[in-house]
Amino acid sequence: MNKLIFNILAEKELLESVKWYNEQNKNLGINFYFAVQQLIEKISVSPEVYGYSKKPFREAAVPVLPYLIVYVYNSTKKSIYISSVFHTHRNPGKKFRKIQ
């Protein structure tokens, strides 16, 4: 199994999005959270399935809402660094964060 490392801002983005969607529609935030978690599980099992957006960053689309999981996979260290949980209507330059 690959080690998952979350950028602290990615974690914050996820939690703020869950809260906001729950305020808009009961359970929407929870459904979004579970969709993100399922996608992260798929990424952790098969990180090379999802394509590069800008090397070394890869992107996987969240099926429920217009979000991407942006990550870097290090096959040598067997680690996955989650750079951002990115809403696709935001400035695309903000989705790439350096590995901590």
C-alpha cells in the first residue's frame, strides 16, 4: 500500500468544501466527502492510472462535483502526495503545490 501525505491546505480545502456543501443541501457535503475518499482509495491502489496534468502532478476527477484530486506519486518511496482538492472553476495555477 502506498503512503498518503496530504498538503495541509488540501485538507483544509476538503473540509471547507464539505461544510459549505452541507450548508447548501443536507448530506451533499457528506456525499462529496465519501466520493473524495473513494477516489483517494482508488488512487492509492493504482496511482499511475490517472494522467499527468503538469509533471509530476497527476489529476483524478471527483465524480460528484466539479473537483479534482491533484497529486504526485513517488514510486520509489511508495508515497502519494495530495497537493490539492481543487474546484475546477478556480484559478488553475493554484492547484499545484510544492511537496512538503
